[in-house]
Amino acid sequence: MKMAFRLRSLLCGVLMSDQEARAVCRHTRVLYSLKALLLMLAAVLIFELYASVAHQWLPPSYEPENVPGKLLPAKPEKKQILLITYGRSGSTFTSAIISHPNSVFYTAEPLHRMPDSYGIYDRPLPERTRLKALDMIRAFLECDFRAIDPQTYSSIMFLSSNSTYDFKRCIENQKKAGVSYVGCFLHMWDLCTASNVTYVKTIRVRMWWAAWFLDRMPNLKVLFLIRDPRATLYSQAANFQNFDPNKSAAPKSKEFCDEVRGDVSSFQNLSSLYPGRLMAIRYEDGAVEPMRFAKNIYKFLGNEFDRDMEEFVTRIVSSSKSGKKLEENSYGYEKKNSTATMNRWRKKAEFKTVQAFDESCKDLYPLFGYRQIDSDELLKSDSSLLTSPSFHGFFKPL
Ligand SMILES: *[C@@H]1O[C@H](CO)[C@@H](O)[C@H](O)[C@H]1NC(C)=O
Ligand SMILES: *[C@@H]1O[C@H](CO)[C@@H](O)[C@H](O)[C@H]1NC(C)=O
Ligand SMILES: *[C@@H]1O[C@H](CO)[C@@H](O)[C@H](O)[C@H]1NC(C)=O
Ligand SMILES: *[C@@H]1O[C@H](CO)[C@@H](O)[C@H](O)[C@H]1NC(C)=O
Ligand SMILES: *[C@@H]1O[C@H](CO)[C@@H](O)[C@H](O)[C@H]1NC(C)=O
């Protein structure tokens, strides 16, 4: 039954573009040509065969039915990293730092194109959907790609990681079908199983969900990335067009900071339940002191910070690429001057809007070390909005 479903969804994704697949997969009246069907069947058989063989190579702790740690793993144990944050909070920059070594397999936003039928954007979110979302993230963290719905791969986010870029380009190539399509998967699978760290970054998971992963994966660590909520909200309005800051600053910021408050509370509870496995980081600390920021993260993860990393961090915070080229790409991680980038939102911001944001979020500022903005002069100036030193308090490195 499960196999039949997987087979059908694979076929749907293979023969058509994403949009077509969505339409067609709902209407079974479509007939495939016999030739394509046979080719697909052969491909799926090879894929499943490889899957069953490859599965035996994985350490026993990767068998979902085994209690982690019950058996000695056959290979050095892998590490998993989960970064939880909000849209436009500096996660591209932070993820570039974490994912730079080739030994890290990085998946950006695995829930970005979860099948609509799962209702990931329904409010309230059905528990069934939440569990599916958790399992999909688990699948990326454990290189268990068979468990993933092919519709997920339509996400453009697969292009933003070097680990998944080739795969995305490979399946986009419509001429490729059948065995070569399966080849795209096998290549990604090889990359993932050969890595010693798997890393997932997501804005679609709430902090309390992390308990599920911390419980199952003894080597997993969680990073919680925070940015000034006013900068995050402004950048979301500009880049996602998810609200009009002139009209709905108050309700939108209330909704957002309620979510942050809940995440902070869960983060604090989980930190005492799983000591040493969660760390909060502040985007502004990364913009002002990128090298220390990067080193703190690597120390927390227990990964080696070598010469190559040092050069990489230096390169991405003081890029030699043309300013225009960098400005056009608001999702890029290379900046001419990371401190200037951090403050750019202030020049365009309306004081009235910022006041509304502050009203919804100001109770969080003492914890995060942000200054309330009481005048338009302060807003438009270059004065720092930070009230606590870098890497301090809630953001003290472990
Ligand atoms: C991804 O690969 C490109 C090309 O090799 C490289 O320039 C870039 O720095 C890599 N990205 C990261 C985050 O290391
Ligand atoms: C991961 O693998 C690389 C080689 O691919 C190695 O240099 C590095 O030390 C390994 N890291 C860990 C944490 O095992
Ligand atoms: C908000 O209002 C200001 C002036 O009051 C205007 O310049 C700006 O374009 C408006 N923003 C949007 C998104 O409508
Ligand atoms: C965290 O723990 C406190 C005290 O036990 C509790 O009141 C609070 O509801 C918990 N928060 C979350 C989000 O679970
Ligand atoms: C980066 O920008 C900040 C603030 O805009 C400025 O103080 C600093 O001198 C700049 N750094 C460089 C290297 O240009």
C-alpha cells in the first residue's frame, strides 16, 4: 500500500513538471505510455534495491525501530544540527558558516514545499501534519530519502545549499527520466551518507518540536538564531510581502513576538532538560564580530575550525564582489560590510511602524539586549541598538 503510493508519486514527479504533477496526481484517469511505465518500474526497482542494500550499511542507531545507543554503531557516529529561526533573521549567513566544510550535508528549509494536502500552513496546525513535518526533517537528518514525498523537491531552496544544488539541477532537467532521474537521488544519497554532519535549517518548526529530535538523536544539537524583531519584520515585509508595515504593523508584530516568546520559553525548558545541547545565537553578534561568532558555533558543535574556515568567514563579511551585484541578491551570504547590512533597514523604516513593533515586542528586549527606539532621530542614526555586549546573557556561548 505504502509502496504503491510511493511508486505512484514517483511516477507523477518524473513524467511531468511540478505544476502538472500536482494536477495529474490527483486525477488517476491519466494514462502513461507503456514504455515510460516500464522504464519507471525498472528505475523504481533499482532504487528500492539500492535502498535496501544501502540501508544495511547505516549504523544500527539509524534504524528508527532501534533505541539510539542500544547497539554499538559500525562507523563513527554522525552528528546532526538543527537550526530554528524566523524568516529574514540571518540564517543564510549563519548557514553558510555552518555548512561550508564538505563534510557537512546541508538541507535548507525541507518543509518549504511540503505537499499542500498536508496543510503545513493551516492554523491551528493539525497534529498529524506536525508529525509528518517532523518525520520529513528526520529523513533529511538521517539521509533517509525514501521517506520523503517527491513534491518536496520542487522547492527552490534546494538550490541554496551546495549539498543539494546538483540534485535540484539534475531533477529539473526534464529530458532526464527513468534511470537517470534515480541517478540524481543516488548522487545526493552518496553525498549525505558520506558526510559526517547533517544540518537542517528551518523557519517552519517551533522550538517545542525540537524535543522530538533531542530525544531520538543523542548527537543532535539545536541552534536558536535571533535577530532584532524590528529588522526581521521589516525585511519580511519587503522580501515576502506578507504584510503591509503601514497598515498591519501592530497585529503582525504581536503575532510574531507571541511566537518568539513561546519559543524562548520552550528553549529555556529544553536547555535544562538537555544540558549542553541547545545554544541561542544573536545575528547582530555575527554581523559585528563574525569570526568570534563562527568560532563559538564550531566550538559548541564540536567541529574543527581550521584555516580554510577562517579564510571563508573573512571572505564573506568583506566581499570583494561588486556592491551592486551583492545588493541585487538579498538572499546572498556575502556582504561588503556585514555591520552596514545589519543596519540598512533603519534608513527606510517609518518611526510610527517601529513604535508599533516595539509595543508588541519590547518585553523581549531586556533578554535579547535590544534598545527600544524612542525617536525618529535614533532610528535613522548609526547609534547601536544593542544594550548588551556581544555573546552575553541569553547568548552566552556554552
Ligand atoms: C558552494 O560552492 C561554491 C563553488 O564551489 C563556493 O564558492 C561556495 O563558497 C560554496 N558555499 C559554501 C557555503 O561553502
Ligand atoms: C568529518 O570528515 C572530515 C573529512 O571528510 C574530517 O576531516 C573531519 O575531521 C570529520 N569531522 C568529524 C567531526 O568527525
Ligand atoms: C508607507 O508609507 C510611507 C509614507 O507614509 C510610504 O513612503 C511607503 O511607501 C509606504 N509603504 C508601503 C509598503 O506602502
Ligand atoms: C516551561 O516550564 C515552565 C515551568 O515548568 C512552564 O510554566 C512553561 O509552561 C513551560 N513552557 C513551555 C513552552 O513548555
Ligand atoms: C562598515 O560599516 C560600519 C557602519 O556603517 C562602519 O562603521 C565601518 O567602518 C565599516 N567597515 C568597513 C571595513 O568599511
